[in-house]
Amino acid sequence: MSGLMTGSWQRPGPPQRVSAIPEFLMMLVERALSHAWQVLLRDVAAGKFSLRSAKEDEITEQIQVILGELHAAEPEPVAGFSQLSFGGRDGALRSYDGRSLDLQPDLTFYPLRGSIPATNTIFAGIFVECKPVDSNHPVGSVYCEAGLARYIRGDYAWAVDRALMVGYVRNRCWLPSGLSAYLEGTSRQQYGSSGTLEEVAMTCIGEQVFRSVHRRSFTLSGTPMEPIALDHLWLYPATPCETSRCRGSAKES
């Protein structure tokens, strides 16, 4: 116990915005998720898992288990994955204002200490919200209103400049048109977005990743928050589980 209360460290005060998350760490998380998805699809093809009937949490739990296997493997199946740590699903965190203490992002990846300079490492992570996309889980009401909006109002990732949305797409719904249709028009104000989706680097498996930028309406320690950049990684089965299409969606040639 010697020195416990006599050291030079002083609490840094209320949480502040942390330094920007490096682009290569976002790409690393996306590569790991893409790789885990391909492993899951092999289980689906072998009849070990039903993607068609699985609930959101069941899919995410499978992805989490596979990520743990990839993280432990030697040599690394996903180069650089050991630079990140991640815990269980639904790890509770506070909202930006502390009024909600039990908010639960689906997955959170934490870089090694020092990768993202911060005064509190639990807020310096890459947060991931996962949502199914199909006829029972529309892009507008589920992916956007119940998922993406959490970043804008300060539930998740409120101290960082970027985060990740993952879609488990079971119908005929494709990026970018399947998402931009819901970010344009009257929804622009709601989601603080221009509706523009920028294509960024593909994953190692070849999935496209698109980025949207959103204004945030809250302040942190009295300072207005800068916009947040959200990467969108939509993951698809070998063949669609249903024939429905989302509004405005057209497969890119």
C-alpha cells in the first residue's frame, strides 16, 4: 500500500476528447471482422450455423468467438491483430454526460496503450455497433435510428472522432445506395449528414467500406464536439437469405 495516496499522479478531471484514431487501426478492425465473417460463412455452409434464422446477438456472439480464436492464433491470420485487445460483448459504458451508465456497444476494440493518446483509456477505443439488415430489420428504423443515431447523440464513441457500423445483410440491400437513401432528404437533419458516402479502403477479403460524417449535437466539458466519421462495413452471405430489397438499393456493377 506504500505510496498509494502519495504519488505525483492527479486525476485529470472530466473526460475530454481524445486524439484522433489512426486510420490504420480502423482498417485493422475492419480486416479482422471481415476475416471472422468468412470463417462464419464456412460454418454456415457446413450446416453448423443458420444465418437465416439467427438473431443479432447470436451472430455477434459467433463473430466474437471467432475473433478470439484469430487473436490467439500463431502466426497471426490477420496481421497486426495483436495490437488490439477486445473484451466480451455488451461491456457497459457511460454516456457522454453520465446520465446513462449501462450503454452497451456490441464490440469494442482497444489499441495498445499509447496508440491513441488519452487521459482515460476506456473511452479511447474503436466502438462497433452491429445490426441485421432484412425485411424485419429495415435500414431506416433499425440500422439508422437504433444504431447509427447512438453515436450522434453521444451514447457511444463520444470522446473519439470515428467509429464503425456493421450490417449483417440478409436481403438484397447494397452499399452505398442502400444506406444513402436513408441519409439523404428529410433525414439529413436528423443524422447530421450530407448524405454523401465516401468509399474507403476495402477489407483484405474485398468487402467495400464506406464512410459517412455526422454532426454531433452535444458538448463535452462545455466544448462542442466535432463531427464523427462512421465507417460502414456490410457483410453478406454467399446467397441472400431473402429476396426483399431495401429502399433505393441497387447493386453496384
